[in-house]
Amino acid sequence: MYGILVFLHVITCLLLVTVILMQASKGGGLAGTFGGASTAMFGGRGAGSFLSKVTVGLAATFMVLAILISLVNVPTGSGDSIVRKMAEEEVVSPAADLPVPLSLPQNEVKEK
């Protein structure tokens, strides 16, 4: 479920960027890249209103998907980190439990 939502979110992001770049701005944007085809297809003002509606729809989809992804990704369990769990599981014996040698090794000095 999480993977599908992320995939849809990425596709929505790419479409949203594309639609925003296609809109005409003061500088012309990428709307003039396609020549007169956009005015022939949508009419004089039709392209602007159509792209505006698509932008609003994609922006709403973007927000809904972002909220759904955050809800699906709610952590379950105790919330402890893996490192902390492993540290608790590891048994460390105290030094008092180690065997004590009966006699200390002595350094033998050889005389020449």
C-alpha cells in the first residue's frame, strides 16, 4: 500500500511540474513551445483555464496523497530503535563472575 501511494505521489509530482511549466507566464513559459497547437485545440483563453483547472486538481491530489502517505507510515510497536533493542538483548556478564587465577604468573629472569 505504501509503495503504491509513493508511486502515485511521484507521478502526480511530475505531472504537476509539467502542467505548471506549460502555463503561460509574463515571459511566455513553455506554452509557446508547442506553437499554435494549444490555441487551436483549446481556443484563445481555453488553454489557460484548462491548465489552471488541471493544476488545481493535481495540487489537491498531491495534498491528499501526502496526507495518506503520512497516515499509512505511522510507526507501530514500541518506537525503540533497533540498536537499543539489540543492546538490551545482549547479555554482558560482570567482571566479578570471571574466574580468578590461583597464582599470578611470575616473570622468570634468566641470568647470562
